[in-house]
Amino acid sequence: MKKISKNYNSLLIEQLRTKPIAFNPLLAQLAHSALAGLFLSQLLFWHEKGAKKGWVWKTIKNVWAETSMTRSEQDRSIRIWKRLGVLEVELHGIPRRRYFKINIEKLVALLEKNFNKRVLLPTNQIADFDKQEYPNGLTITESTREKTFRDFSLQETRDAKSRYGEMRKRFGKAFPGGSDD
């Protein structure tokens, strides 16, 4: 019998063809909310990848697809980060899109104040690195030039639509895509 060297999470990701997202627990601790931490972690992933400098747009359905957060969970997370002065939100277009801007300086100041850690930001936002270590022991392992879009097969798209439909039936109007979207 061959020994399996991968952990169960890796096996599930591989077999279900899902992609995990980065989650920073310090953000959750700062906001006193795991969901708010998850929300901002995902926005930080997309930060500086939008067409409008410093802004990224996400619909309620986009965020649900990436994080499984409902509309009310997203709204609560947005309120927390706005109250902390970290997030700015604008609505544009028809249908409405939510544009988010993260106040990185404010976020860094809050992290340094609350966790007594020095946070150094890269001076070149589009620096090409695979692994960069900072003096405080923190490590960034994600390349900023990473592809942000993935080609989905027709079957993967159908599967996602089917799962979305099932969740929509199960949760009704509280689920993204309801009449209150």
C-alpha cells in the first residue's frame, strides 16, 4: 500500500478543484470578527489589481463565490472596517457595483498599535518576488504578478451554477442574488 504524503485539505482541494483563499487571523483579531477578517483578507488579495488605481470592485455575488459570505455578513464586515477607518466604499454603474478602497496606512497603524509589531511595506508595489522576508520575521510568499483570472471549463461553470442554485433555494432571499441584491 502506497503511503499518502498529502494532508486531507490538499487532497480535497485537488479533487474538488477548489482554490483556497488567504486568511490573516490578525485582521480578525483587530476587527473582533472572523468574518470581517476574512472579508478584508480577500480584498487585500485583490488590492491594486483593479482598473481604477487603489480601488477594486466586487459584487455581493463575487464575494459570496470567493468566501461564502452572505450579504448580511458582508455588510457587517464593511461596517466594521469603515468604522475603523480602513475601508472606503462607493457605488457606481448600473447594475450597482461596490468599489472598495483600503486605507493601507490606517490599517498598518492599527496593526502596529494593537499588536505591537512593526509592519514594513514594500516600496515598489509591483516588485517581483517569490518569497520576501522582512526584519520583523514576517514573510510574504505570494507573488504580486500572480495571474488573477482562471479559465474555467464548461463543466466547472455548470457545476458552480448548479451549486449556486441549490444554495439559493436553500437560503432564499438571504442568499446573494435574492430580490434585495
